[in-house]
Amino acid sequence: MVEQTNGTIIKRRDYPSPNPSVRLEEIMYWSDGLRVKGMLATPKVAGHYDGLLYLRGGIQHVGMVRPARIAQFASRGLVVFAPYYRGNRGGEGKDEFAGDDRNDAVAGVEVLKQQSTTNSERIHLFSFSRGGIMALWTAILREDLTSLVTWAGVSDVVFTYKERKDMRRMMKRVIGGTPNNLPDAYRERTALFRIEDIDIPTLIIHGTLDKNVSFEQALLLENALRDANKMYETWYLEGYTHYIPPEMNRKLVKDAVDWMKRQRQ
């Protein structure tokens, strides 16, 4: 039997890749005794590459990992692992919207470190939307990371509940109540109270007209990082929403990857 240590790979299978220079695999690994799945993208050219933990947005099937997206990052010289989070695509447990499922991201770092092509001394976090809160917690709970990028990222779960009326029913079901009758469950998910434990450079990318994750969430994170005297940079996209047009999106990915590779531990 495979040892149930967090991050230990149980099995892997090849997955069709949209990019001929990138190999894709679906990985099953242990997280808190649960079999959880994710997707691994590796450049086919032999090398020793920085690792990237890609933390997806959404919940359940909404915002699921897209092969083309993680292949896009891998094609820029990164070994990329993107957890689906527990309860998704046949994985055990249930997606908890930054509850105990944050450990799926924490354990995902170990998946990256097990790859012979990964420079285990240089692991970055890249997150989008709901993935932002997952990335912040991963940076809080681990001390072996190099940098963090949060793109249109959630930083405050209570704020998300208040601003997204369309998500309230889901959040009440997943979290077990509202910020009024279950405040501790929401506070425990909000990483802003633990920002002092983040010791890696952080890049915040956010559109000023974002209605899915409001620009105020970026400002809340920036203020918390500044108050804690942390290293951070902001790329605020004037006039842009949650979704960036393809050409600009590609440029931002290139620039963000270049930014990550410049960072030093």
C-alpha cells in the first residue's frame, strides 16, 4: 500500500496535451488521508525547472483546471501542478472553499518536489480568483516557497460573501452558515489575519472594474502586506474586469513568469 503521507503520489496517467512541447499527466495524491487529483504539466525538453503550483478559481466544476492554461505556463519553462481540490473529478472529500481543502494546495508542493525535472529549491505560487485565498494560506503554512502571484484573487471570505449575492447559497451550504451565525468559520478562512506569516515576495494583479472579485479585495491585501512590512508589488489594470482579453492575458502571463523567475529566496 502507498504510504498516506501528504503529497505522496498514488498514481499518474497521461492526459492529452494541447501543446506538443508539454507533457500532461493527471495525478492522484494523498491529502489528509484523502485521494485528491490534479494536473501536472512538464516541458518535454530535458532540464531542471522552477516549479509552479497553479491554484485554480471557482468551486467544483466551475473554474476547473484547463489543460491549455497550465500548458501555457509550462511552455515558459516551468513544471506546473494544478490541484483540482478535494471532491472534484473523482477525488475524495468535499470542496470547502478554503477550509481544510487548503491542505490540498499545501500538499501539492510535495507533488512538485517529487518531479525529477523540478528545482525543489524554487517553487512559486500562481493563483486566480478563489485560488488567491488558497495561495495566501499555502504561503502562510509553508516556509519553502519562492514567490506568490495572486491574479484577481480573493483575500477576504467575509467580503466575498457580502459582495457576491449569487454565491451566498453555495457558501452557506459549503461553509455551513453565514458570517453572522458562523463567524469563526469565515474568519478561519480569511488569510488577512495571518499576513505576518508570509515571507515571500507577492505580486497582486487585479482589474479595477472587477465585479467577480472586487478591486477592494486587492486593496485589502495590499494594505495588509504594507502594514506587515512585507515585500509586494501591484499591477493594477485600469478599466479591466475579471476577464482579460487573450492578447493582454498572454502578455501578463509572460511578464508574471519573468517576475517570478527574478525573485530570490
